[in-house]
Amino acid sequence: MGNPNAAMTGAIVSSYIAGEAVGAVIQIVFGDRWGRKKFMQAMSVLVTIGSILQTAAQGYSMFLAGRVIAGVGALTPSDFERL
């Protein structure tokens, strides 16, 4: 993928944070409905899928998609561990 410019570096970093924002909304909607254990398992699967996509990325679009998906699942374990 070469050396990304400043705009692409910003997109790479912010895509993960955007995924965390989406994950926070998903947590509000589904966290109580599914229960803590099932919800954390589902989010762990998302983090794993996102990590696989980032590792196998052939271009920026695939890498950014992996960052967003991993970000969606990454926020919830840190929030539920406090409960």
C-alpha cells in the first residue's frame, strides 16, 4: 500500500474511532436485549473479522473496512468489564 499521505493516515485513524461510535449505539440497542455474555461474544467475533480484514488487506478500502468493523466491536468489552 506504500506510504500513505497525511489525509489517508487521518482516515485510517479516524475510521476506527468512527467504528467505536457506531459500536456505542449498537451497545445501547442490543446490550440489554442479548445479555452481556452473548453480546460480548458477538462483538469479539466482529473484532476478529475486522482484524482478519486488516491483515489480509490488498488496498486502502479493505483496510479501512477492517478498521471500522474492528472499531465497532472494540468498544464494548471495555464498557462491560466495569459492570
